[in-house]
Amino acid sequence: MASGVAGRGLLGATRHLWTLVGIIGVGWAVGAGSGTGDLSGSSLYLFFTTLLLAVGLCGSTSEISLREARQDLRLLLLAVTVGVVAKAALIALVLWLVLDDPAYLVLAVAVAQIDPLSVAALRDSSRLSPRGRTVLSVWASFDDPVTVLLTAYTAPFALRALNDSAGTSGTSATSATSSADGIAGAVGDDLLDYAAQLGWNAVLVAVAAALWLLLRRTRGKDPAHWSPATQAVAVLLLLALVVTAGGCTLMLGVAVVGLFFRPPALTRHLGRISRGAYVTAAFTLGLLLVAGVDLVYGLVLGAAAYGAQIVVGSVLARKLDRVDRVSLALGQQNGVTAVILALSLQPVFPEAVAIVAPAIVTVNCLHFAANSLWGRLQPDPDDPRPAPDRPPLPPDRPVQPDLSAGPGTVPLWKDLDGAADPHWKEPAAGLAPPDPAGDGGPPRPALADLLRNVPVVDAVALDAVGETD
């Protein structure tokens, strides 16, 4: 999105980027100083990361305005389905050429989404139209659950490729895990596992819908008028649903629940909760970076992610106006979802954090640079000066009747500068306007004579004018 970078200064425009880098740095310093070791192998770590992911998904979908989303429903459905898959495929193609290891193509999916927290932070300073802001906000919120599901469905295949590669090369079993937990093992690797996972997600949604309807029937249809006790019960029920989704890795279910299960006592604090999950995930990412950073592959992954958004965003937003189209194409940002997906993949893909962490920073740096340049190329709406090299268009000149010819004729205009000159032309000398000083100008014709040359004038009106002339 085209940000007002110049007006807010460098530090203000990159505040979210410096915050991310600072939190990761603090986590790295704590990890290096305390020697925490490899946290990703514990069962508590797996539950912690999936719980963070469930909180982030529920928070992102809870902030979606369904009324606004209906205006561009077709575009948004294409963006969060075909768009996410197309972006992941483009990023994976670049990774395949660079990494030459199909196992790590799952990292392309981890950075294919747009971070809703970063979008919300910069939305007010954007030059997007209200329609463009709505499209970008809903796009960023809805592509998170789709990205998580795509990661869960592709991770088993990538894990199998990683195991095959490890077995072929004779590496140790520590480099490839034969069985996966968390997001990488959430779905399984056959059709029965997929069907069972979808079924459990449907059960979670059905239970949440039944509880929500029960509250509305017994306590009132408008949640804003519920008593504090009812509000507290609704919040506790939602927390129980989120914890269940995190423990059972029911990411699709918790994303759908966030669309309708919205107790007001909690929704007003969703921004703080999401930011808290963001800080926690970034700090944990820094702890794991003690093992090292793969800077080259991270730069390639980040550049591929941003380039994929430019291609896909330009195609999907082709029917929007120019400012919205370019701003959506330059709107790629990574944040909490990409961080948590990297944490979730780390136990079975040991290079996930080392590659995704610098990729996230790369994407956000490219976002700032590209949008700063795009913002400088746009005219400032607060600048009273007219745009340069844009002469004003002449007003439309009305067609006048020819007073020297027959009725219904159009006057012949003289060309001051030649037949090919596009400038305005003047009427013939006989049709020149009268001289107000009375020094030789043509006499003013009678009103009846004027109207007599206009064929559309009613005869009755003409007689009336002739009587008063």
C-alpha cells in the first residue's frame, strides 16, 4: 500500500519493522546468554506454537467486517484461494531453482500470506481508496487460515521427501524426523486422514455455533446488551474452543469460529491479544536463531515472496483503479503467521527458522522501499499546486446558430493557426459579436430574427416575441 512515508519520517514508517527486529534480537540475546538449547523437540513447545497459531487465526478472522467483504466477494475469494496457491507456487519455483531440495518448498507456503497486523498499522496512512483498504484488510485476514491449511496439507509430502533425501544421502535420523506432530502432522498423508481432519474441524464449528445460538436465545440477540456475567461466560467458552483447536490442531475450525463467535468483552481487546501473540512468537523465534541464520536462502525466499505478490496482486486487482491496483501489488508483508509457521515447522524441518526469519525481514524491507518510491511518485493530495506538465483542458464551446444562413445551419469557424491547429477557432467576420462602444460593430439583430433561424422554436412563441419586439 502506498504509505505516507515522507510525512511520518523514516522511523515512524518503519516502526513495525524495527519492532520485529528488536524483539527477535532480544530473544537471540537471551537464548545465547542462557544456553536454552533446542526447544523445538519438546511436546510443550509444539502445543505452545499451535496455540499461538490458533489465537492468531481467531483474532484475524474476528476483525473481518462481513458487510464490507460482500462488496468484493469474488475478488477476495480468488485472492485467498487461487491467489495464495499461485503465490506459493511462484515462490516454490524460485526456491527449487536455488535450494534444489523439494523438501523445503513448504517454506514457500509459510511466507505466502499478508500479515494483517502490519496492514492495520499502516492502513490509516495509505493512499488507498476506502474500497482498496477494505480489499487489502480482508485479504490479509482471510489468507492466514488458507495459508495455515495449505502448510498442513503440504508438510507431510515435504516431510516424506526430506526423509527420502536423508535416507538416500545416508544422513543421520536427526536431520529428518519420521513422524511429525504439530502443524506438520496435523492432517496426515492419505485421504482418510484428510477426511477425518475436516470432520473434526466441522465438529468444532458445530459446537461453537450451538453455544453461540444458545447464548443469543437465552441472553438476547444483541451481544452488546449482555450482562457482564454472560460476557464472561462467552469469553471463557471462546478460550476453551481456542485451546481445544490448538491442542488438536484444528486450524480451519478456529478460523471459521472467529467469523461469528464474537463476545464484545473480548473483541475490543483483540488488537492487544494479537500483538501479544506477535511479540511472544518473535521472541521465541529469536531463541531458536541461536543455532544460526541462513542469510542467502532467506534473502532469496523473501525476494521471491514479494515478487510473487506483485505478479498475483496485479492480475487479481486489474479491474481496480491505478492507485489501488499498484498498492495491492506492493502490499506484501510478513508477520505473526509466518513467524509461528516457521516455529511450527522447525521440529521436522531443521532449517525452517534459519531461512524464514531473514526472509520475513527481507519482505518488510522491500515493502518499505517499494512503497516509499511509489508514494514519492504520487502527487500529494494536500499540495495546493497543480500537477506539472498538465495544461488545463479548454471548456466545451457551445454551438451557436448561423445568423447569416438558413435555419438549422452550423456556423463556419475560422482557423487562426491553420487547418491542423487544434486551438479554438473564431467565427466569421459577419458573425462577430457586437461592438459595445458602438463604433462600427454590426447592429444587434432583433430577437424575432434570431428565433426565426432556430427551427425548433414554437410558432406561437415566435408570434408572441414578434408582438413585443
